[in-house]
Amino acid sequence: MSTAAPVQEHAIIKTSEGEMTLAFWPDVAPKTVENFKKLARDGFYNGTAFHRIIKGFMVQGGCPNTKAGASGMPGTGDPGYKLKAEFNAKAHVRGVISMARSASPDSAGCQFFICHGDARFLDRQYTAFGEVVKGDDVLEKLANVATKSGGGGEQSTPTKRVAVESITIVAA
């Protein structure tokens, strides 16, 4: 009886600025990876936007409140449940994708961020679950979108809509 290795899958994130390909780390964040893939397959992320951009730090998206016609403040939406954190030893460096959360460690659900620069102070405090393996130029375009104050005083709200058109899960 053969024990075939599980099929590795990637995510293709199609944005208004181009496409990025993500490789997953199911060995360190299995439940987070499965959740992200399920939401992507269900079309949950289609039509959302990157609502928080801090050049040199990260770009954040995945909030359902950023969809056209949605009510609720961008950055506060979730899929109706929360995930248990899967903190791990992966470093938060440029290109790493990680789950966004509130002050509570087990509050992530659907929102994610992609590091634009090194953010090692987040290590072991946020669930890193993959990395950009293609499309670093798109990450650069996203991070360079002009921003304004989002109310919290931080210059992080994009001045134009930066859409997540779709996220497709494909065999690697």
C-alpha cells in the first residue's frame, strides 16, 4: 500500500494591482491553512479589499466589511467564528502571510496581512501560515498605494480601493 504525499497547494491572489502566489505552511499552522483555503474556495474573499496599508510594515485584507454594500467598519468583520492561534517559529519577514487579530490571541477568523518589511516583533504572537513565492512586485505596488488617516491617527487607509478580486487554490 503506497502512502502518497499530500498534494501541496498554493493560493493565487488576484488583486487590482496584479497577482501573487502564496505557498502554505501546513506543518506549523494546519488549521489556519485549512481555514484560509476553505474561505478562498467558498469565494469569501472575492470582492474584499486591502483596507490597511503601512508601507515598510504590511498590507492587510480579508475583511468582509470591505465588500461593496457591506455595513460595518472595515477591519472589524469576521466569518462568524474565531480560530485558536497557532503561533509558531516562522519569522515575520517580507512576504510572509499571517492572520490579523484583535488583542485576544484566539480572535483571528478571516483577516490576514502580508509583511512588506521585517516585522520580527510579531513573531510567536501572530499565526504565520505561508509566504509569497511569486509576485513580490505586486506586494510592492500594494504597499506603495497612497494612504490617509483611518481615524486612529495612523496613515493606513488607502486613498483608492485596492481590491482582492479573487483567491484561487491550485495544486502546486
